[in-house]
Amino acid sequence: MSQDIRVRFAPSPTGPLHIGGLRTALFNYLFARKHGGAFILRIEDTDRTRYVPGAEQYINEALAWCRLDPDEGPLQGGGFGPYRQSERKEIYSRYAFRLVEKGNAYYAFDTPEELDRLRKEYEAKGETFIYDARTRYTLRNSLTMERSMTEELISKGEPYVIRFMFEPGQEIRMKDLVRGEVVVDSSTLDDKVLYKSDGMPTYHLANVVDDVLMAVSHVIRGEEWLPSLPLHVSMYRALEWENMMPHFAHLPLILKPTGKGKLSKRDGEKGGFPVFPLKWEDPETGEISPGYREEGYLPEACINLLALLGWNPGTDQELFSLEELIREFSIGKIGRSGAKFDPEKAKWFNHQHLQMIPEEELSVAFCRILKEKGIGCEADRMKALVPLIRPRINFIHEFWDQAWFFFRRPESYDPATVKKRWKEHTPAEMRMLMKLLEKCDPFTSAHIEKEVKGLIEKNGWGTGAVMNTWRLLLVGSSTGPALFDLAEFLGREEVIARMEKGIRELSV
Ligand code: GLU
């Protein structure tokens, strides 16, 4: 494939971008990069009633955080702009009128009140009102009026909408790259509004027109848009644009952790995990929704976990860099069934990507935390510390919890461990260990290990008991990284001081 590959991510700025939206952006990006094509950002903001200030900026920031940089877009520019639909308003009407002229659409003058009344009447009969082939000939539109009447109403400025008209009883055949052939009976479709007399197109018209005018070759979007496909395909055909119609690929839903239903904001609130890439403060209510970035996720981990929601490399490989994803990605490997979101697995991905960060980068992040605690950083010591702490954390912010005892003496001792480990004979044993350590030279992890193990063996002590008691003296509890490494890091003097303090305080 070639430069002719052009894909777009077309979010509506109606609130924070959901991770499902970010996955759509990612798949479009991967496809574009893989084939040397263009990744376009198009802001679909024609529905001004749902416009939320800050949402477009949020989209830009989320894409930038994940390194999914558009080639064309409102900020990037490009040869097919403008890339905000509200700035393309004048373009759309001509296509709506063309559809009317060709007999594929019509003017409808029914007021919102009239339609509301009809909905209620139908509801009372236990039915649903649908504006379609069964009802359209009984309503106030250009199909039921004389042409002169329609023209008069329009010239008088009576508000109208333009609706697409499906011929009933037709099989609409479409191809989806994920699902194969899809066939829909046109009788099941309603006459969707394409354009309003205030000059604004609806999503359907603007979307189809822009995909053609922006020479989009592939539409990769969420499954929730699959029901719109018959309308879109019918519009391409009616406008005689079939040869310019993009290929379609609809991505499977992202499901709740239980696998039942679509992942929602509420699932995140209930389960304590973010469903948005970045933190979002609702400009109206002030409500704050957590974001992956602020929760300490690495963008690399986010990308990796999103890539595997609905796409399968066909191997057991789970860890991917963005570059590897670009290499491996193909639409053919997108699945049809919903992809369950697993918040625990999300943490696992972060843990794994944390292990891959260059040591210096992690060291800088850890130093920042130390600085906040008023602790200075020495390059050599950090070099020793990073490999000890890194395997023990899922997030950088967990560093202090796992590492404080490298810098501070324990102030208290975990009562459960004390109860279990501190016996009558313990102080004497710990003193023997102390004596050994005083003479242990060099004071390196490997050498300390050898000496301590020798002492344990010579005296026939239980390794677990001795090590855990020693750990209790050094860190105040029974958990932490390898003790010999910790001892080397602390140095002989500090190890002895901590042991003396512990023996003194626990022996009363
Ligand atoms: N504006 C639509 C959305 O918000 C775009 C759907 C499409 O990609 O066609 O998801």
C-alpha cells in the first residue's frame, strides 16, 4: 500500500475522550504508520448542543501523551482542511440539496412539538413512532405537499430538516473488513436527518461528505457506528460516490470487566480504575474523573493494553512497543467479539513497561520523589537502588513505600512479625550476627550472603527465622527487597546501628 492510505480519527468534542476512543485513534494511527499513509484528526463538532469546552484540547493532549501525532488536523494543518467541521459549515448544504434533487432525500417541516405528540400517541398504543416508509407519506414533508407549497414554506423561512429516504424492501449489502459482508433490509431503517435549515449538517452528512473530500481510504471506528453503515453506504451510492467510498472496519466493543455490557464511566467509578486517558474536570459540575496519566500509568503501557483490546497478534506475545505494534498491526487480526477490560491486567502492563524504562530515566523519577522528602540523591546509590526497587513496583509513585527504609531507620516494628520472630534466644543470635557483620569485609552483598549463611549453618539455625528477624531489625517489618543487597546499600555502620536500636527496643 502507499501514500493513498488515509485514515481519520473523528471524535466529537462532547466530553473527555474515553479509552475506547483512544483505542480507535491508536488503530487508525497504527494502520497509517504501517502503510506509510496519513493519520488525520478531524473534529466533528457540528452538534453545538453537545459541545463541551476543553474537550478538543483534551483530545490533543491525550494523543500527544500517547505519541499518536496526527499528520493533518486542526493544529497540524494539511491540504484537506479545515479539519474542524464547524469551520466547514458552508460545504455541506450543497450535498443535502443534491440528494433531494436526486430523489434520495426530502424536506420535512414537522415541528419538534408535532413529532413529540406523535411519539406520545404511539407510546400510548404500545408502539414506537418511526419516521420511515410507513409514516413519511402521512407527515408534513415535500413528499406529501405540492412542490409550490414546499417552495413557499422554504422561502417564507419555515424551519425544515432534510431527511434521507430509504426505498423499503431493499437489501443493502455492505462490506466490513472485520465482519465480512453485512446485509440489512432497508425497511428496518428510519429516515435520518441529514441537514437542518439553520445550516448545520448532522453527523451523518458531514461524516460522509468529509470522508470523500478528505480522500479517506479506510474508516476504522467503534462498533457503535455499525448501525449507521447502511445509511452511509446508501448516501455514497446516492451521491454516486461509490468509487470513492472508503473501506470500513468496525472495532469490537470494549466490555466491562465482567464481560457483560459496554465499559462505562460508572464501571470505572465502581471498580476504582480510570476509563479516561487523562484526568478530566467537568466544566459544568466540577466533577473530576481520574485519568491513566495521573494515576501513574506510562503511555507505553496504555498503548500496549489498548492495542490488545480487540486486536490479536496471532502469537503469545503480549508486550509491545509502539514501533512493534506498527510492524505487527493488521486489520485482518482485529476480532469480532467484544474485548473484556481487565483493570488488574492494566496494572500488569504498567509493571512490565516500568521494567523496560532506561535506568537513568527511572532514577530521575525516583530522585524527584526523594527530593520532596528532603533527601538528596547520589548517582552511585541510585544506580544500586533502581534495580532493587523496580521489580517490586507497578507504578513510580509506589517507590517510596518500597524504598523508604533505604533512607530512614524504622521507627516502629510490625507487632505481628515481632510476635512471631522475637523469642527469648533471639537477642543473643542477633548479637552474634552483628559481631559477624562488624568483621565482614568487603561489605558487599555477595560476601555478606556467604558469611551469614555460613553462620546460620554452623549454628544449625533456621534460615527463614534468622533472615526474617534480621529484616525486622533493618526495616521494621517482614517485607522488602533482598536483604543482602539492602545491607550493602546501607553500609556496615548503618546496619549495625539499626540492629543495636532494634535489639534494645525489642528486648524490653
Ligand atoms: N464523530 C464520531 C464519534 O464521535 C465519529 C464516528 C466515525 O468515526 O465515523 O465517534
